[in-house]
Amino acid sequence: MLEQLLWTMVQVLLILLLAPLVQGIIKKTKARLQNRIGAPILQPYYDIIKYLKKDAIISNQASWLTRAVPYLNFGIILTAGLLIPTVWNKTPLGFAGDLVMIVYLFAAARFLAALTALDAGSAFGGMGSSRDMALSAIAEPALFLAAVVVLLDGGTTKLEQVAWLSAQKDWSLFDPAYGLACLAMLIVVITETGRIPVDNPDTHLELTMIHEGLLLEYSGRYLGLMVWAAQIKQLLILTLFIDLFFPWGIALAPGLGSLAAASGVYLVKLVILGVGLAFIETAYAKIRLFQVPKLLASSMVLSLLAIMVRIAK
């Protein structure tokens, strides 16, 4: 019991502290690749602290929902984080849910954010929420479908067992089914984290923004919580990608030495993924909105091919 409580606290601290760091690494790498100095890697921490210190201004037309959702959204995303293995294959809430529950928790957080974007009745909020919900109808099935190949090998949707089994295998990406599924999952990662070429997190232009459109009505501490929750979701999506396709190095048993080594490996993987996302953002331009469903459809086709290859073996 004490071990479970201690591990829950460590997992929560790990998620809360690493989420802004990953965002900072992506932004700094992207700036350097574009021959800019860019903001410091720790800038996301400074931004969140600044937002949380400020008072919030809410539209007179907004209801209680706008005030409650930042806390609900943050709690839901954090709960999903307690179901995803990070440095140890055991999770604090692993007994209560699996990958299906994680997808539903992400969907619940997205639904609440879209609902409050409509709450104040502004045109931009409605536009952002309609775009986000339209993409989620394809992105969420694509996420689950991309994971199916790995889940078939594990014979379960419990990420604890999947990570444990995958960590003991050889380099599975040489397997064509895993390679196709990994590529499909990478497209989902870019979509779910709101990065270029699907979305541009650095702009508020009405023609391009998707996720940012949901946050326009927020300010002060409410904006800080929503931004922090988005960064945590980004960290969790990257961690899910690592657990499914690059689980090697994760601790399979408790112990200070093994957990410390796994923490170092986990951080290296996050840095590599963050730099990789920055390369993709620099190499590609944002695609037009109506092309995003085609991109996600290609992810689903790759996943289906991966499943067929896996079954045919």
C-alpha cells in the first residue's frame, strides 16, 4: 500500500514537471533549426507560473462551466497519466483501466474543452470546437487502430502487460507489421499533439488554428491550467508511443537503481522524440484543413495493413 502511494506521487510529479520541459525542447530545437535563438528551454515553466499568478477575466456570457472545466480538464488528463507506464511498467491506476479508458479520458477532456469554447458564444470558439471535434472523430479511432498490432501480440489492452512483454522482445521494428503500425502511430502523435503539419500551436490565425481556438476565451489561471493540461497530454501521447514501440529500458521491477536508470532512458527517448517532432515541423508546412482527414485516413490504412500482415504471419 505504501509502495503504491509513493509510486503514485512520483508518477504525478514526473508528469507535471516533465510536460513543460518537452514543450521547451521542441520549441528551442525548432527555433535553432530555423536559425533563430528562440526562447529558453525553461520558458514554458515561466509562462505557466505567470498565467497561474494572474487573475482570470471571463466573458459575461459564460456560465459556471467555463470556470469549472479548466480544473476538470486538468484532473482528467492527469488521471489518464496514472494509467500510462513511464519509467516502471507498473502504473498507479493500472488495475482500474486500460488503453480504451485512456482514449475515453482524452475524448472526455476534448469534449469539455469544446463545450466551453462554445459557452461564451464567440465565433472563434465555435470554429475551433467544430474543427477539433471533427478531427477527433477520426483521430481517436486511428490512435486505437495503430496500437492494435502491439495489443494483439500482448493479448491484452492493459498497458502494464504490453510494456512488460514488448520490453523483453528484440528490435520489433524490423517486423513489417510493427514498422507500419509505428508509422501510423507517428501520424496520430502529430495530430493529437497539435503539431505541424496538422495544426500550428504558435499561431492564432483564424484560418489555421484548431486547438488554440478552444483557448481564446481563457485568461489568467484558467489559461495556465488549460495550457499545462495540453502539455501533459502531449507528454502522455509521446509516452504511449514509447511504451508501444520503444519500451526497452523501462524498469520491470522496483528498485532505486533500476528506476534511476529507466528514468534516464525515458528522458533520452523523450528528447529524441521532441527533436524529431521539431524536425518534422521545420521540414513541412501546415497542410490545409480539409487535407487532415486524408492524412488520418492514411494512418488508418497503414494500421489495417499492419494488422493484416500480423495476422498473415
